[in-house]
Amino acid sequence: MIFPEMMNINYHVKNLKNDGVTTIENVFSTKECQRYVKKCNELFELLLKKKITHTFSSLAQIINSPFQYGDKFFYKQVYFSKLNKLLSKLLEKEYVCINTNLINRRSFKHPQIKNAMNRTGGWHTDTRTIGGKIVFRGLSYICTMALEDFTIDNGGTCYIPGSHLKKSIPRRHVNYKHKSMVIKAGTVVLFDSALWHRGGKSSKKSRWSIVNYYGPWWMKPYYDFEKQLGIKKISKLNKDIRKMFHYYSTPPKNDHLRISTVIKS
């Protein structure tokens, strides 16, 4: 097990600077991964039953902000103490979660799933761009947490080391020379959001993962966490999770309330 004080922060920062990607093993225990996969499957079946399938395709099933469906278990996926020192080094201590989801890159046919679009199947970056050009690198980071083993055969994420240094964005369906994430369950791969990457080829095997997008406090989230959960519910969470939900960095109504946007957590 790797604890925060044992992690070589400078080693990972160097990897991210040079290659745009770094790997951290044993962030989750086997037992934790198994429990998470069980919870993922239960929520997936619930959403199928309720016909909430707009983010599911026959090639990948994505659940955005899974905690919005009422299970408090999923709050824990937005903040990880074992990664906090590294992310604080990269993004400063007031960093926040921009987006969080569960992804099963699996070929799966079901009457309720009518979408065959492969949302993450083409090459792309997740950083900010203007006019087809990458504006920032080192602006934000994607954290892929394997809840089940990633292999070449079950759609392990593909990436191009060093591509975060390019100024252009990739063409979605070009056959670039690349590497694949071949990692054990419990491993985290952290990469610069400017890195060129895509999902691997889907298989019939289950391959659940947590994918979080972290950025500095001034980046807006993909979705309004306060409206998803309600400010009363967020205010009762521990301070680290509140911070991830932008509780301390949502702009005030005006300067009569406070002058600074950030409230020190």
C-alpha cells in the first residue's frame, strides 16, 4: 500500500512534465476495488431499469456524477488522500474536481441502449483549446482509476507519451503510434489533460474505472454540483469533499458578501 508520505512527488511531477503521464500503484486495495465494482454494477442495473440510459452506448457505459442518484458511497470517488499531495503540488491546494464519472468500456447490447456512438473512441485531449490549438498544458489533469484490470484485450486506454507538448489537437480517427494502459486493478494513471488519448477497443469483458478531471479552483465544473446535490447536503460533507464540489470557490453574489472568491478551507 502506498501512503501519501511515501509517494515520491518529484518523480511523478517529472514524469508528467516529460511524458505527460505517470502511474501510481496500489491506491485501492483488492477489497475496495471489488466493492466498488459491485456498486457500479448495482447502479448500472438501476439506471437501466429506470431507463436513464442517455450516457450509455453499446461500446461504453458512462455514469456521470454517480452520487446524484442518491448513493452516498460515491462521494468518496471525488477526493483521494493518497493523491492529495501530488495534486496540490500540480494545481495548488485549492484544486477542485471538474468532472467525475464511472466508465465501463464494454460491448454490451440491451433493448434500452440504442446509442452505438463511441464517445471516447477517437483521439482527443481534454484541455482547453481555441481554434483547434491547445492553449494550455499542465492546466488540469485526468485521473483514471482502474477498478478492474486494464489490458489490451479489454479496452485499456491508449495514449501517446509526450503528445501533451504539441500545440495541435489530434485527428480523431488516425492510426497514431501509441501505448496502452496495461495496469492492475487499484492502480491510478494520472495524465496531463493535453495528452492525446482515446479509449481502447471495447470487448465483452467488464472494465470499470473511475475517471476524474481535476483543475485549479477557477475552472468551472462540467455540471452544477450544488444543484445536483443541494447546498445543504454538500455543507454536511467533510471539508475535502466540499472543496472538490467547489463549496469554497463558487463566486459570491457580490462584494458585500465577500471580496475574495476563494474561502480558505
